[in-house]
Amino acid sequence: MDIIEEFKQLVEIDSASGRERTIADVLKKKLTALGFGVLEDNAGSTFGGDTGNLIAIKEGTREGSVLFCSHMDRVANGYGIQPQEKDGKLFSDGSTILAADDVSGICAILDGVRRVLASEKPYPRLEIAFTVGEEAGLFGGRALDLSQFQSPFCFVIDSPGTLGRLINGAPGLAKLQVEVEGKAAHAGNEPEKGINAAHILCHILDTLRDGRLDEETVSNFPLLGTGNTATNVVCAKAWAKGESRSRSREKLQRYIDYFQDHCHKAAKDTGAHVITRADISFAPFLIEEDAPVLQTAIRALKDLGIEPRIEQGGGGMDANIYNAKGLPSIGIATGYTKNHTTEESLDLDSFRKSGQLIQALIDEA
């Protein structure tokens, strides 16, 4: 099947984090038809999903092995996608995302495998992981048992940018939360007897360092709420949720410590009780340029006449989890930009060649 037609077929299948059942069943059939043995694990049960990761393996006709990974889920607003072609790119109709993140990665892998098999040349053991719940917190990658693979590294086909972009590093992520417990009182009769949690929370956030903190570190607190349902009660509870990302584990921990200390100091002497939470969802990673996984990708790109561009990314991906587990992994771009928005697009020149890149990576394995 043509890579573009397959992309259109797959993006029109509704999918979401934890609700990947339909697209997984379609991919099972495609992989089985290509001669893969396909297993499904229990990753879905680890986060309330209805589907597990797909693990597909096809024994090779020569020595070596190569592992590819893409995710089957997509962010919100990914139902009812209607892809449109314009000026050498694919877009949605403007009312949804396009879901090139990460359907384009899935299609690139399938196209590359088909090219290898059609060439009738010897190939190494082919290993594929199509994961679930990536957008919701890398849940599929966390649950994936890497011991079933023989490959010495992994290519995660899940990065924005035109073909040639290789992601050798990505930030870690900390989920942060602050809750302020004040005291309720009648706002008209005796407001002075209350402790306004909303006011204290606003002071905490107003004086908190956020946004771009340095070249490696950012933070953001977009979710706010209170326990109030009426205006005539002094607010007794208010909360904010956010995150911090950094390519430095030390800087990430430093911001966590600062955040917790700041919240308590900003509420000091107000009478309110402050509770903070900080959970590191995944650690950052950085692959050195002389690492075999990166050098293999560089050679494959140069085989296609494409100049490699080695960059660090701004978002997390399954590669964060695999690197933390000891499996060297990098991200590879397939041509999409503005992912997670209704302006998402897929450059068709890059996308068409992404299948060729998968073939070249298999040849280099």
C-alpha cells in the first residue's frame, strides 16, 4: 500500500490514549500479513486503557537485529480526522489535529519493512513496538518488557521536523502541584474570620519563577481551581497544577526543591496550610554523537543523500523511558510540524522518504 494512502487510512481510525483498540487490531492484521509474529502485552491495564503494546518480531535471514518504535495513541481532538492535501503537505480540515504524531511513524516503519521484504535481500531480525498511552505519560513504554528484544538500540520514529532531524536528547518531566488550605467564612458577615486560599495561591503563583528558566529548563502552571461554588464564602481551598521540564536532571531537581520551598515561604504567616507534590514522570536523556545508535542513523541518512541534523528535543517520548532502562534510543523525524494543534501538517516529501530511511536503517543494522 502507498505510504500516503496508508496514512489516510490510519488517521481516519479514531484513537486516543487508553483507547487504541481499533487501530491496534488493524495493525495486528498488517503485521501478520508481513510475516511477523505479533503479541499484545498488558500495558493498557497499568493506566486504565483498553489495549496493550503490540510487539512484532520477524526472524532475520542474516545476523543482527533492529528495533523500531512508534505510538498508536494521539492527543485530544483526534476523532473524525479528515486529511486534506495542499501545497505538498497534508493537513486536517482545521477542526481536529492531523495525528501525524505519530501515525506517520507507524506508516514509515510499515513502508520500510515492505521495501526490505520486496528487495529480497537478506535482512536482520526485525523488531517493532507500537506503544499505547504515550501522550498520556509514556505509559506503554514504561510497561514494555525490553528483554524480549535482541536489538542493541532503538529508533523511536516520533519527532517533529523534516527528514534528517535526529533527536539525541530530550528533557525530563516533573509534575508539580500546590494545594492551599485556608478557612471558610461568610464573605458578607465576617470575612475577617476566613483565610482566603485563592488569594494566597495567586500570591504564590505571581511570585513564582516560571516560563523559560534557562536554555535547558522550563516550567508552566496552567491548571487552577478552588473548592468554592458560591461567591459569598471566603475560599477555603485552592490548587494549581503544572510541570517543569529540563534536559538536566540536576536542574530539574533544583527547580522541584525551589518550587516546594517557595510555596511554603509565600504562604508563611497567613494561617493557611500548604501541601506540595512533585513527581518525576521521566528522566532526561542525552546520547553522545559517537554512540552506535546515532552513528547508524547518520550513515543511513547519508546513504539517502540527506544531511543529518542532530538536535535535542523539547518534549518527552518513549526514548526517555528506554534510555533510563539502559537501551540506547534516539528520536527520528518524519516530516510533521505543529503537532498537538489543529495547524499540524505533514511534509509529503519528507514523509515519502521516511520509509526509505527505515529501509536504510535496516540495511545498516
